[in-house]
Amino acid sequence: MSGNSGNGGHSGHTGNIALLSETLATAKAEDRAALIAYLPAGFPTVDGGIEAVKAVLDGGADVVEVGLPHSDPVLDGPVIQTADDIALRGGVKIADVMRTVREAYEATGKPVLVMTYWNPIDRYGIERFTAELAEAGGAGCILPDLPVQESALWREHAGKHGLATVFVVAPSSKDERLARITSAGSGFVYAASLMGVTGTRESVGLEARDLVLRTRATTAMPVCVGLGVSNAEQAAEVAGFADGVIVGSAFVKRMLDAPDAAAGLVAVRELAAELAEGVRKR
């Protein structure tokens, strides 16, 4: 149980890594991939961001990643950088990220992760961050720039608080390194294959498929792919070889392109529904 007794003490709270694992196992049992959505906290506002996260979960996402906006999101494309910039100008704080996690989880009962660069956690304090994330009902963290060999303290606290530590692997990761990363991680493995960087869509798809196969050879954990998927057809394609399909920029773009906040919510809910259909058609 997540022990939401509201007593304010951190001791009784454990995070929702078990819920994350169950959710991914359920998708597998239904012979489909899970749909994992990403949206930054504080975009377009803190309240608006909470509504957007709820909308994608209501629309059909199985899991959501809440981004902690960073001033130098080196691993994110221009769309997410734009959204991060809006959130940071709005003054988003770690407390707002925690509130986003809490409200999305309480409204939907679905697993909510935080995706963040390491620096903000390091400054905030590992123990404080993991305790607060667990108390908010979070399922874990995706840490794209934390080297596995420097992750022991984080993993100790995350484990203590029932939080997943999701590491990112890339096509450039050698097999020996993949094994090191997957043996340290929990929840699932995030296989990142950046769309368009290496040429045609077909070659990128093959590269991602190869990465999934190499990663699976090292772990029993689900392998979820972030590949610039933006429509149901692409979602179905990636769902053909991955345990989960991760979609971020397409959701953010829908919101950036919307004439107003209400239209943005409708747009991301609709996209989630389309993609949810896609991952079931592999």
C-alpha cells in the first residue's frame, strides 16, 4: 500500500515501483506494448501541466513521465526545449514537480515517473528528493545523464523508498556496458534512438530494433523505446519490437500548436487515444 494517510511523515511512504511493474506486465499479458507519455511539469503553467498529464492518462497512456524542466536540456530536441523554457520562465520549482506527480497519480491511479537531469537532484538532496517523490505516489525516476558507476547512493535511497531507477541506453552502448546499465536499473530500460539523427526512418527503426534485442539479451526487464513516434502507425511499428512506446515531443508539440489551453488538453487527450490504439495493433 502507498500509505497515503496524510500524516506528513515520510517514514510510512513507499513509492509505486510495484504499480509500474504491474502496469507493464498487464500490457504484456494483453499482447501489446505499453504507451508511456512524457510532458514537462509547469507547462504551460503548473496547473495547466497537471491537467495535461491527467489528460494523456485519461486518453489512454499507461504510464506518464513528468519532466523536471532544465535550463540546458541537452538530450532533448527543440520542441521540449521550448516547453522547458516556458516552464522555467513561469518559475517552476521541484515542489511543483512533486505536486504534478501527486495530483496525476491520485486522479488516475496510474504510474507517474519523473524524468530529470542529475544536477537538480544533487542540489536538492537525494534523500529529500526520493522521500518526497515516494510520498507523492511517484513510481520512480528516469535519469538520462547519471552514470551508472556514480549511481550507488541514488539507488540505495530509491530502493529504500520503493522507487524505480530507469537508465537510458543508446545504440552507441556496447554490449558489456548495456549489461552494466541493465543490472543496475529497475522498472524498465529506456532505449533511446533519436529519430532522424542517423538518416532515414527505416535505418533508425532497424537500429532501435537491434538495440532492443541487444538490451533484452542482458535483462528480463521490459525495454521501452523513445524514437520520435508521433502517430498511431509509428506507434504500432515500434510496438512490434518493444515492450513500451515512449512519446514526448508529439504531445508537447500538440500543446504548443494549440490556440489555447483548453484546445491543448483536447489535442493531447486525442493523441493519447490514437497512440493507445496504435500500440494495440502491432
